[in-house]
Amino acid sequence: MPMGHTATAQAGSGGLTATEHRLANGLRVVLSEDHLTPVAAVCLWYDVGSRHEVKGRTGLAHLFEHLMFQGSASVPGNGHFELVQGAGGSLNGTTSFERTNYFETMPAHQLELALWLEADRMGSLLAALDEESMENQRDVVKNERRQRYDNVPYGTAFEKLTALAYPEGHPYHHTPIGSMADLDAASLEDARAFFRTYYAPNNAVLSVVGDIDPEQTLAWIEKYFGTIPAHDGKQSPRDGSLPEVMGGQLREEIVEEVPARALMAAYRLPHDGTRECDAADVALTILGGGESSRLHNRLVRRDQSAVAAGFGLLRLAGAPSLGWLDVKTSSGVEVPAIEAAVDEELARFAAEGPTAEEMERAQAQLEREWLDRLSTVAGRADELCRYAVLFGDPQLALTAVRRVLDVTAEEVQAVAAARLRPDNRAVLVYEPLSAESDETDETENEGAEQ
């Protein structure tokens, strides 16, 4: 049996523990016992996301998230969903810039089934991957793109802002959804090569959290995953580093059928896993995290110039993180007025820093969010995988709360002053089509009167 070691969480995460193990084929395993409820969460992170893709072949990581539910050697068609749901479990998968994950939450006595299913598709997906399943899921992904990006108000904002924030050729320049043209261009052999390279046990972390017997769980993992061969052909992701600030403002105006004018911006912030990133998280929470935040109080409550104002952090490990500003204007309000108010609030925060009360409230809010995440078996399984894949140490998940609480007001002010500046952001301005046509009508009327 593979050797492992145990570590206990520090204060602030309820004394949670996790043990680590590694199979001979390189699969990393993290186990965390929790006997409060008779359920078990299985989470598998593959170290592959859209940052690993190359120009002309974007969207393969996300396409594979779908292909993994299309059948494997022992589980044809939609069998993965049918077996998990038939056993009383839930399941899904997601793709990001930095990873692809798959997860099930099962009644504890059905844990073996979930482990067998994940091992079967890791070890034998290629046996079931053919032109028919490829075409089927290619169409599903293209339809998802239409529904979530192309045909909804503000749907392409994330894609447009990341393309502005990360320059052409940067591994994070394109989003995980991929382009229609690249999805069409992907061949069956492209897909097979991608799977062989990235869907290997030595490129994955498996976590199991909940009402488990660790010894029995490890025996099942060894039985089902242990014979899957490792693969050594993976290239390291391309370098995602960039200067600390953009050095100038990048802007794009979009005239679309949207319900209201909007100001969206992405600020370049420190990499995840750093103390500065935790400080940025506190800063953005104070500035735009909910109805007690500065921007909500200024724009929505006081000025009534916006109907919504939020500021959140997209944490990224392999590239600068993004501070994500999103303001929807009230009827008749122009975007420059909103932008001036935002810049005024950010400059004031950079000059004066947060109050003691704001620090306490923001850190309590972030602590609650972290503890809520760790308190569910699925949330803890996901965080253990995240810290193992991105930072090499799953135990960091259990001490993340403490690191956020250690951040000082001075550090929060410093990161705001250094980064939350007009010359360090990409900006999208949305103008509704109807507003443009109204202005055209008024101009035409004025001309007629003359």
C-alpha cells in the first residue's frame, strides 16, 4: 500500500485533517475523514486547462470535460450520469484556465462505485472515443457557447475583458469556452493526443472526503487506479508572468442589445498563493463585496446612479489575478459619470486605507465564505485538490482562512494604491442599441426642425 502522511488544520478551520498518499503511477491521493453525515465526496483534478492549449486549438480542455461523460470502455453512453444518480449521488465537471475537475457526492456506501467510474474513464476513455461521440459533444459545446456567451446580454464580457487584460499570445488570452472556428477544426486525433497527454494518473490529484474508512478507500483506489499507466509527454504550461501593472488603460466600447449601460473593468492583481493576493481579496471585499461595500453605498444608495455595483477577485496561480469590476447604470446615467465616481472612491481608499470596522467586517465575510466551503465534503474535496495541483500542498487549503485573517490594513491599502489605478485596467463600456437609436432619432428630429 502506498505510504502517506497526516497533517492537522490550524485554528480557524475546525481541526480538519487530511492525509496524503501517492500511487506508484504518480496519482496523488488526499483523504479527509468526516463522519458528521453518511456521505462521501470524490473530486479529481487534472492539471490541464485552457492555458495549456495552443493557438488554433482552443477549447479542447472544455470539450474533454464533456467527452468524459460520453462513455468509456465499461460504461457506454450516458452511463456515468445514470449510475451515479441511480445510486443517490450528484455529479458534474468544470473547466477553467488552470484545471479540469470532475466530482461526485455519494451516499457513503456507494463510494466504491464513484471510484470505479472515475478510474474507468481515466483508464479507458479512448476505447469509446469515436467520430460520433466527438461530433455529438462538439455540437453540445457550441450550443453551450451560444446559450451562455453569444446570445445573452453581456455574455461575451468575460471573454472580451480577458482578451484585453492578457495580450495576444499569452496563455490566458483566450477563455476555456474556446472559439467556434477552433471547435470545428479539432479532429479526433487532436482529441486522442490531448487525452493521452493530460488524462494520466501522474497529472491528477484525487481527493476523497467524508464518512470514509481510509484504509478501505485506499485499497479501492489502488485496485482501480493503480494499473493505469503514467504518461510523460506533457509540456509545462507557457509562462504567464506579466509586469505588475499594465502601464496604460485598454478600452473597448460595445453597442449591443443590453438592458442597461454598463462599466466593466479588469485590474491586474497579484498571483494567487501570495500574501498580496489575500490583501487584494480584502480590499475588493471592502470596495465591492455586497451591500455594505463602498461602491454599493456610493453608487447605488447615495448617488442612485447604478442599480448594481460589485468588485470581486478572480484568483489565478499561473498569471496575474484579475480584480473584476461590474457596474450597471441607472436609467439615463452616462458611463463617464459612473467611471469618475469609481475612480474617486478607489483614489480615496488608496490614500486613506480601510477603517478598522471595514477590515473586521471584510475579514469576517471572507472567513465565513472559506469555512462554508470547507464545511461541506464537496467543497473541502475541491479545495484540497486545488492546493495540491496549483501549489503542490493540499494542506494549504486547511490554513487559508488564517492567512486571510493575518492581512493588515496597511497591506490592504498598499495593494490598492499600487494596483487599483486607471493605468492598470482593461475597460469595457456597454451602450444599449436602443439608446443609440434614441439619440439618432433626436438628431434627425433636430435636423427636420431646422
